[in-house]
Amino acid sequence: MRFTDKIALITGSSRGIGRAIALRLAAEGARIVINYRRNAEQAEAVVTEIQQLGSSAIATQADMSNGDDVRAMFQQVKEQCGGLDIFVANAAATSFRPLLRQGEHNITRTFDLTIKGFLVAVQAAVPLMQERKGKIVTISGIDSLRALSGHGLLGSAKAALENLTMYLAHELGPLGIAVNGINPGLIETDSSKMYSGGEEGYAQYVRDVLPQTPAGRVGRPEDVAAVTAFLCSEDADFIRGQTLLVDGGLLSSSVASRPHA
């Protein structure tokens, strides 16, 4: 129960990796703030799961690309929770298409969500985290390091996010806040299946990748959640400004990228 009495906010936590992180932190005692953009029913279902684990949770709606939404969400956290110990930046969205076909609105939304929204969130989170030895964890993606068809825009935004992780570690360290990131490999989620061309495309992608993955399996959201919990714990206090690869060894292999859109 490493996180008893800790308050944790995870963006994009109504499903996928974000949901797994929320459940893992809750299982170790944290009180959870579930962030969602559209699906309130899905978010409330995660709240119920957390309550069944014996912890408490609230769901809050906010579009992380909208600064006003972000600030309002952290004000709600302040009013209802009194402070914040853990902030996990997991939310992401983009248009998966070649860069030459990206519209200005696609570019703006991708970077507003991944970069602008994240920085606004950090600015709002820091006053709630000071004197609490806060932890911030960013969730990047394999497309920041490996060229995947259709991922140029999101991959570039995630690469910038990893750079911000390093800089924020230096700026926030003196305030007692540790900042690190995670770069997952192929993780089995609904989003992975959708952006791989459905079940058939995803199955073929897995067949392509598995021979090049030393772990011998596809990653699960729980794998990312476990490393997130470690980075949020006191055991990781001397790790700062790092983005840890959680990919089963995939990126150490020369695996040809396959279209993801």
C-alpha cells in the first residue's frame, strides 16, 4: 500500500493504459481522479471498479487540449481533494495520416493536447504538489523513436513531450517534484487494434513484431501501470528526467515498421 492517502490524477483514464494505471495506483491505496473527455459512463465504470478495490475515486470531464477545461479540473481537485501527489499525463489523440495530408486543425489539436495542455496542467498541478514530494509521469509512445506510417504528427508531439519531461525534471526538482516518463512499445489496447486496421490488421502486426521482441509477447496495459507505480513510489526518487522504455525489448531489434493507419 505505497500510496495510502495519496491523491492521483490520470488523464485519459476511462480506458486503456490510463485505466490500468488508475486501477494499479488505487490497488496500492491511492485516491484517484479519473479524467475523461466524452464518455462519462465509461469513466463512472472505472470509479466503481476502484471503489470495489476499497479505494475512492471521482470522475472529472476535461478536454486536455482546452486550457480552460484543464484549469477548471485542477481547481476541482483542489476543492475536493485538498492537494495532489501524483499526476500522470496519459491522454493523446491525433489524425493518423501522412504528414502532407494533415490539416491545420489536426496539427493544432495534436500539439494542443500533447504539449500545450500538458504544460497548462503542470502549471496548475505544481501549486497542489509542493511540499508533498509530488510525482509527474508522462506517457509517450513508440512512434517518438520509430517511424510508423501515419504516426508522424503524434510521434513528433510525443518526442517533444519526452524533451519536456527532461526539462521539467530540472525545473521542478528544487520544488520537491520528480518528473519522469514511460515509452511503451506495442501494447494491446482497443486503440492499438483500431489504428492497426482492425482485428485482422492488428493480428498481422503482432505476428510481425513478436519474433523481434525478446519478451516473447505483446505488452499489456498492466505492464505500463506497474512501471508507472514504481516511478511514483519512493523507490524511484533518484530517477529524474528519464523516459523509460517499457517495450519488451522491441526497440533493441531491427524490426520494420508496418502501417498503423
